[in-house]
Amino acid sequence: MRVPLFMHKALIKSLALVGLLSALAWSQISSRDREQKQEMLWHVASDVREHYYDPKLHGIDWSAKVREAKEKIEKATSLSTINLEIAAVLETLNDSHTFFLPPTHVVRAEYDWRYQMVGNRCYVTQVKLGGDAQTKGLKPGDEVLTIEGFTPARESLWKMEYVLNVLQPQFSLRMDLRAPSGVIRKVEVMASNRQTEPVISVFERDIAKQRRERHLRRARYVEINGNLAILKLPDFSEESNVHDMIDKAQGHKTLVVDLRGNQGGQESILQALLGSVFDRDVKIADRIMRKTSKPVIAKSNHRHLFAGELTVLVDSQSASAAELFARVVQIEKRGTILGDRTSGSVMEANEFNHETRIISLINGDTFRFYGVMVAVAEMVMTDGNSLEHTGVIPDETILPTAADLANDRDPVLAHAAEMAGVTLTPADAAKLFPYEWPTD
């Protein structure tokens, strides 16, 4: 799941205001640097022109946009500004799944606090014990008013994250926070994990880190009183795990599928899960591609089938395949959707990778990798509409309050249990699937 960048002028202006231009080796541009960036622009623009699902590119004069970027690259005074120029070309498509993957930064930063949109407000949701965020007084339930001068909003939060985490990683973040009491304060929080060693490829991942991430993405399952089964899916990646849990849920009155925070994953897993809750084949959407259109079907799986009542939980971070699952259940009147409006990031994309050569007489030549994500298909639901930019509106909107976040309460899951005839307090509901921090 991704959300597009800020509009170009606003992006450049905002970065300048908050001083995000790095003091690393980003201020000096050699003729070779400029030449390599022009080459990146050409490859990225060509990939979009050749593979974007809409061959007319929404009526945009793509050649003109690329020429403008090329001219700006010739005049740019920093490498980071050039990356912004390349990224801004893709912004004109206003597409959640089409964006620039710049060469790996030698700087990477991780933070020990989490935040997200709840309704139209941004809140701190998790703070790691012993970290700088806790030391500085951050607490769940604090409303985030600004981050480095940006005002978080549904339409801009992921754009802000793209700037601060991908284009310009930061070792600290300055924020304006409002406590549940109403007190507003300024805080600067340092990154908990800072790395400055060179990384060859943005697409390489540490094997140990992959294992840790797989553990965090595992499906989790809870049964209550024999009436209620709850399946927590952080993403769509473990088909066999899902089938095992669907089998366990059989015989229960209600199954709650918790897709909050689920940013999607494999289409095959989406089809498998839908096939496990429908007793007939069901159409998910039409995949509208560059030259063809094909229906995407979930075939009923009678070997692994839950036939009871179904409730689906979603929030502002539910995206892509999670949104498709919730909307199919909603359209087909198979169950009830509870929670917050979803992300509205529903396209199908492919990643196109390239490399640039770094010439060094001292250390020898090396390669740095970059690329572009390109939306190759639009998903149109059976009601004739796309979820892109709109998301899924729950049948019943239920949002945790600042006090709920501060006191670790989950009113959404508690209400889902109540609908199934099970008494579960918001405090007890929050204990069923406690937040897990990535291990160092």
C-alpha cells in the first residue's frame, strides 16, 4: 500500500521550511551525479510510459512533464532536490501505487513510537518502553498536530511519511502534540536505531530481519466461549495458516476477521480467504489493465468453509487486499464491516528495478539500485466503482477515543464481540492481540 506524494510545489516548499535538506553528501553535485540522475529520470519515465495501466496516462502530457523535470535537474543544487523532482513527476498521476524508489540512503532511522489516523485526527498509538519517545513524554492518546511542520491528514499522512522516511530519512522528529487533557507541547524525539553504513541495494533485506518480520506478520487466533472466533490478520501472506484457523472457527456462531493495520499482500491469499467464507464462487473485481480486462474470482473452498456470521474490522491503515476483502463482504451482504474508513489504496502494481554504477578508484566500482512502482491494473468492484482514493466506509463507524488509546482499550473489538452475544470489555479486548515491537 502506498499513497502519492505531495503536489510538487507544496512538497518542495514544505521541505525547505522545515530544513530537511540533509547535511550529508547531498549538497555537492558533480557532472557525473547529474548525468546519473538524468538517466534515472529517463528509466523511471519510460517504465511508466510502457507499463502504466492507462496508456493515455489520464490525459497528462507525459513528455512535457519529463522535459520540465529534466530542466530542473540541470539547475538543481542538491541530490536530494533532484530525487524530489523525479518523485514529483510521478505525483501528477495521483496514483497510490505509482512512486519513485530512490537509491538507498546511507542513512536509515527507526523510531520507538507509532501513530495513525483515527477518523480525521492523528494520534500516537504505541510508545516503546525505555525509548527516547517515552523519555520525552509521548503517550498513546496524544494527538499529533504537526510533524516537522507537516499537519497530518488522511490525504497527506503517507505522503509525509514518504518524504521523511524514504526521500529524506531523519535522525529526529520535531512535533506539536496535544494531550487528552488539552495541553499542547513541543517535543523532539530521536530515532532509536540509526545506521549510516552504506547499503548497496534498497531491495536487499537482512535474512534475520525477514524472519522477525514474518513472525510479526503471522496470523493469530482466539476463541471465546465457543460462540466467537477472532482471526487477526496483519497481512495476506500465510494461506496455510488461514485455512487452519478457518477450520478451527467452524462450529462457532460468529467469526471476526480483524484487518486493522493490514496493508494487503498476495492476491492468492485474498482469494483463499474469501473462498473460505462464501459457499459459492464470488467475483472480487474486474482487473482493468493496459490492453485487457479480466474478472478476479474467489472460488468457494468447501474443505475450509466458515458458514456462520461474519464481522470484519478495518481502520485507516487497512489497504489494498484488505479493502477488497471488506468491500466484497459488504457488497455481497455476507457480513458487517466495523471500524474506520479504509486507506483507499487499491491498485495492482509491479516493481521495475535499475542500477547505477558508482565509480571509485580507491574502493572499486559499486552499484546502487533504484526503481519505480507502477500501477499496472485498476480494480473495479462489482458495483462499478473503484476503491482508489475512497476506501471502504464501514457499515458502522466506531473509533477509539484519545482516552481509549491512553488506557489501552479496544472498543471496536469489544463491540464486535457484543454483536456476537459475548461480553468483552474494551480493556480485555485490547489484551487479546497485544502490540508487538520488532526486535533489534
